[in-house]
Amino acid sequence: MRLREAFARIGIPEPWGTVAIRPVRVYGDPVLRRKSAPVTAAPESVRELVTDMFDTMYHEPGIGLAAPQIGVSMRVVVVAAVPDDDDGKNVGRPFAMLNPVLVSRSDDTTRFEEGCLSVPDINETVERPRAIRFRYTSLDGDALERDAAGLLARVVQHELDHLDGVLFVDRLSLVKRQLLRKRLARLGAAPRG
Ligand SMILES: [Zn+2]
């Protein structure tokens, strides 16, 4: 997930040491539309994937990345250091999630401009539940459950959508999607490489 406002507020750490940056798949690539498979092996087995995902996310830069965005159809997500509260004061740590699920969503919603590394150069306001509870397995194998509002709630919902083949542009109004139709078609037709 790419968020202009967020970058202005939050410093993204520079990658250091050996980094493995994988190409980000772009709108039109079928892997972005697939439902990803759960991680069934030991969490340790995806450590290298998670490292590459962090490297790729920081390089782009983004504040969240789901495995399908680098062509891996698995339920793995990484999230940068973002605030998890409504007033944006409580910045958490970067973390990785295996098999994340939304446990609950607030009835009230917020509108916020989103972008996506897989949908370059398009930023649109998306309405989503303001707060969520979610659970996941950590890379250490711990089952964790957390509450989030603010930017973290936004990023987690955006990234979990990726695991089910849903992109933020799918959540726009029909009218808005019609307006974007040509630009999206151009992305889908662009040569890869
Ligand atoms: Zn995205």
C-alpha cells in the first residue's frame, strides 16, 4: 500500500546490508486476482520470503506488502511502522503476519486516500471500517490478536484484500471505476520486465 500522506509523516527506514528486492506485480497480472493459499509449513519456512518482502516494501517504498504482489500466492503480509490509533500518535513496529484474518470490524467507517504498489500512479479515496480486530501467526509461531484503528487498520484491511485477490480499486464506486477504466486497462496492457 502506498500512501502519500503517510510518507510525509512517517520516516521509512533505509534498507541496509544485503537486500533482495523482488519485482512487484502490476494490475493485470493474474496472480493479483488469485485467492492465496494458507501457510501450512512451519513459520520458519517463510522467513526468507518475509525478508524479501520487507526489502521490497522499503525499496519501493510502501507501508504494507502482501506476498501475491511479488508473485507468491501465500497468505503472508508485511507492514511497516505505522500508527495504530485514530490520532496517529502511537506508532508501532514493523511486523509480518502469516495467515492473518479479520476478527471484527467497527460499524463506523472512515474515508482515506489509498494507493497500491501494484496499481501505480492511481490514488483514490476508499471508505473502510474505522477500527478492526485481527489475528495472525507471527514469524516466531505465536498466535496473536490485536486491535487497530487509524493507519494500521487501513493498511491491514488493504493487505488482507490482496490475499483474496481484491484490489483497492474494486472498492470504489461504479462511477469512479468507470472513470478509471482506461487508465487501468493501460496498466493491464503494459509490457512487463
Ligand atoms: Zn496494495
